[in-house]
Amino acid sequence: MTTDPITEPLDSRLTEQQNPATARIDSLPTLDMLRLINDEDQKVALAVRETLPAIAEAVDGIAARLAAGGRLLYLGAGTSGRLGVLDAVECAPTFSAPPELVQGLIAGGAPALTRSVEGAEDDTAAARADLERVKLTAADAVVGIAASGSTPYVAAGLKYAAEVGALTVGVTCNAPAPVLDAAQIKIAALVGPEVITGSTRLKAGTAQKLILNMLSTGTMIKLGKVYGNLMVDVQITNQKLAGRAARIVRQIAGVDEARAVDLLRQAGGAVKVAVVMARRGVDAETARALLRASAGRLRDVIGD
């Protein structure tokens, strides 16, 4: 005998439950509808705040791995996978991170970035294969992202990463959850039922984006890629970023715009090198050597 799925009890997972606050959202005027969505969104940051101790533990663990030559690998399916890829891609221009340092792996591969790939999130063998393809080692950190906390692809990937000896972190919006069970560090942002039942691209997706922002940004700060709140490892890839780089050099080195531009030219576009040249009165080669000796931490070189 088959069971009518409509009469089955609601899933026990928070992300699959109906939200009583939005039960009649389809009957509201547009502005009221949007206010209701915004009211729900405001709950996200508070839910993420509750996870800060776990996020801090993850940042420290990831930073230690990367400082020792490891990598940060995000693993997810659907929206969660796309958010991981987005965060990974942004690390290169923001922090001059080599493309291989932070990578995003998504169930179904590149095609899944722009369309749904049927069955990809259930493919446990693919998770292991994807991690083997990037040559996962014990030096790396793997962050599994799954709003439901039960995505087979993510749970399987974390289990394999643990076997290899990598640091494992689980990011979910449900607890308890298989993805958390498979992770050493467990980050569960309990944002509650979605505005539209089960649509985890909404509050859950926002929570995951906030958490990934902190994981990558916190890690890069720990690695010396930020001075104060300035992105001193920015890559100059367009005119906007060229202007930003010059402003950073002007501010930290205390020089005028023409001098900042000239220093950046001599430094090959490297902001930290340009700053050290000005502050220490050395050439570009010496500036690079000083930065290497301090593991790239500008504050340690210029004494501020």
C-alpha cells in the first residue's frame, strides 16, 4: 500500500516545516508581502550570532591549515554548492589568493552552477571522486555546506575527508544532522522555517553566505592579508581596483597620489610591497624579502 504524501506528517527538519507567519503571504498586498519577508530575514543574523564560537574555532583551524601549506575546500550541492563556489572565487581578487588555495566543489560539477543536475546531491561516490580529483590531503580543510544537513553528497565528502585526516567543518541550518555528525566542527544556524516552505535559497541561503563570509574573511585576516580594515593584498584587475590600491598606499605610506602610483608601478602592483618600500626606504626586491620573512604580515614589517 502506498502512502499519500500530502497526508504525511511534516518533515521534522526546521528547513522543511511550514512557517505560520507566512501562511497567507499569497493574499497580501505587495508591500506587506515584502515586509513579511524582511521580518523573517532579520532573524538570520541573530541565528548566525549563536554559532560564532563554532565559526571562530573553524577560522582558527582553517587558518592553521592554510598557513602550513594546506587548502580550503568547500563542498555542497544546489544553492549551498553555488554559495561555496562564489565565496571561493572571490578570495582570489580580494586577497590575491592563488586559485587553488580556496576551491568550491559542487555536486554535478560546472553544469550545476547554472541549472539543477538531477540526482547530483544524492551521489555519494561523486563526493569522494571530486575530492580525489583535487588531491585532498591531511593538510587541507573541508567545509561541507548543506541547509538541510542531510545532503548525501556532502555527508559522504566529509566522511572521506575525515578518513584522509583533513579538518572537517559542517555548515547547516538543522540540528541534529548527518552532515554535522560527519564534521569535527559543527556550525548549525537555526533560522527556522522558510518564508516559502522548503525554499532554502532564502533564510538558510542567507545564513550560509554570512557564515562563509566569516570563514574566508576571518581566515585571510589571520593570514595577514588585511591591514587594519584595508585589503592590502588586493589584485589590480580593473580601474576601480587600481584606484583603491593607490588610496591604500597613500593612506598607509603617507604619500601623495603621484608617489603612490609610482610605488605601485615599481612594486608590480603589489600594495604591501609598495607600502614597505615607502615606509622602510627600500627597493622592491628588499621589500618582498622583508614581507616573506614576516609571512606576509605588513604590520610586522612597518612596525605599526
